[in-house]
Amino acid sequence: MRAHTGRQQAPRDWILLGVPLAMVGIAGLLIASTQRQADYADWYHHWITAAGGIVLALGLERLPLQRLRPLLIPIYGVTVISLIAVRLIGTTALGAQRWISVGPLNVQPSEFAKIAAILLVAAVLSRHPVERPVDLLRPLGVIAIPWLLVFIQPDLGTSLVFGALMLTMLYWSGMPFEWVVLLLSPLATALISGLLPWALVIWIPLMAVLAYKALPWRRLAVIITLAIHGLMALITPWLWMNGLKDYQRDRLVLFLDPSQDPLGGGYHLLQSTVGIGAGGWFGTGLLQGQLTKLRFIPEQHTDFIFSALGEETGFIGCLLVVLGFALLMGRLLQIARNARSDFESLVVVGIGTMLMFQVVVNIFMTIGLGPITGIPLPFLSYGRSAMVVNFLCLGLCLSVVRRSRRGLPSRW
């Protein structure tokens, strides 16, 4: 675990709920703005869902996380079954099969799978820290099943979240940084083989040298590393054509130059950047954005809510939201350091990674610095399942805070 000495005076708990609630408040107005010309108006559902989420969070605050440990495998099993059920009886929308209809509601199991995976991986790593390469089999096995089921929905964006939280939790649990690089390196090999194939001559031997220095059984480590990267370089063209849908390939390519297809795959990015730029420094005012009103940007109340924020609150509003997320992340890191147990610390770090990875990817997507992935912006994008999960996560963090402030001895 990352070293921590002594106890620090923690900031007030209002950060954990105050920052998200402020974002939920402004998000309701932004969603209402996107629906001014629509035949429906359900923006207030965003606030209603958040209210229910607050109740759940405050309820979880009183529950010690250790009491959840006997339930982690059943919770994980239910989420895996629900992901399988999506393939069998799920509802299809926007080219993907991601939801299960429960009465009038559409539930997205992949959102709940993220929190189930965080809890079980934290339990595994707290009991079986990664000290040898073979120790990776347990946490990777836990994350692999929901990752694969989400990837084939297809939901590339959410599947990336699983990878990000896995790597961060492994590092926080004490795994050497060099091992994290080696785990991530096959993805880099795939990207390099598609963009700069000649660079593989340098990249693959470099990873072999890193494996030789960082891993036990040095010769075997080098052979395995060379084999994995060589195989990845060979199968990347096949994966590109057969592992991704047409629209996913377009999203990954067109963000580099969306003007190549301004009325098709590049339309979202172009209109989003125009909308954000139209806001200037101070924005047009809430409920006053003309591009938002005329609905030039598809899915603006969900994945592209940041573009509405940019047009109606300007650079200053966007900056305040980014600073709010930074404040929230700083608080979560402090809670993780002051947690009573390794398990609780890993849960908080996993939650922080999940939230901040989505923030970075979504904002980069809307300003044209990344491909469109379908990842929502936490607390701002409209979505019942995501909102409930986000507040459940905050409730778990509040539980850790509640226990860490009782003067209990630290295990760090």
C-alpha cells in the first residue's frame, strides 16, 4: 500500500455530497435547456433520481464496508447474470444492446457491474496482494468477465473504465509501476502497429528490456513479453476489422479530423466544439443557448451535456466544473489515505478512478481531444442507472469517512 503516516484533519464532509449536488443542480437546468424544442420534458427526472441517490448514499454511510464482504461474491454473481441477460432479453438502442426493461424503467447493468467489480477486486487485493506475476490471475480474472460481457454489447467506453480502475487499484495495492506499464503495453503495441508500424522495432525490444529488469524468471519473462507483443501486432488488423463495429472505427479515426465526414461520423465533434466555442468567457446564460435550443448536437442531454455547459456558462462555468471534479478527487484520495483498512482504501481509490476517468474521457471527447466513446459525465449527464451508481459510490466513501474519524488505529 502507499505509505501513510499519522492522522490528518480531514476536510468537512460537505465536499463529498456538496460538489455532486451542485453539479446535479446545474445539470437539471442544462437538460431542460436541451429539451426546449422537444415534444417531451423529463429533465426533472434528473433531480428526482439524484434525490433517491442521496437517500441511498446516506443509508450506506451508516453501513461499515466490512459487513459487505460476505455479500461480495453474490453481488458480483448477480451483476454478471444481469450482463448475460442483456444479451438474451436486453433492449437495443443507438446500435447497442445495453439495457434491461423493468416496468417503465430501463436499467443498465454495466453501470452496476462497475461498482460490483470494484468491491470484489478490492477484497481480493486486500487479502492477496500482488507480490508475484501469478498473483495477477485473481484480480484480472475478476475484472475479465464483466469487461468481456460489456465489450460485446458493444460498449467500448464502459469497457475502458474497467481497465482503468483495474490498473489504478493494482498500483495502489503496492504492485510495482513497471508491472503496470507492462500490463498496459499490449494496448500501446496495438495502437503503434496501426499508426506507426516501424516504431514496433523500438517499442517491443524496449518492453522486453523492461520485463527483464522488472520481472522474476528474467529469460522466461522476455520470451513471454516478445510473444505477447508480437501476437498483438499480428492480430491488430483483424481485431480492427472484426472486433469493432463500423461506427466504433469511425469514432476512433474521425476525432483526428472530423471534417472528413462533417455530416456523418464527424458531426457530433464539430457541433460540440462549435457550441462550446459559442459560449465565450461567460456563456449565453442558462436556458439561453441557441445551439442548445435548436438541438444541433445529438444526445446533448446525455453524453454531450458538457457542450451545453460550455455554451450557456462559458469558459468560466466549464472551469468551475473541472475544479469541482478536481476538488472531489482530492477529497477521495485523502479518504483513501486515511482509511482504516486496505479494503476500504482500495474501494475508495477504485471509485475515484471510475469517476475521474469518465470525467476526463467525456470532456476530452466533447472538446475534440478524444474519440466519441459514449461515456457519460458523472452527475451531469442524464441517466438513471449511472446517477444511482454514482451516489451509491459516494455512500460507500462516506462510510469509510465515518469510520476513519472515530480514532480507530490505522493499518498503514
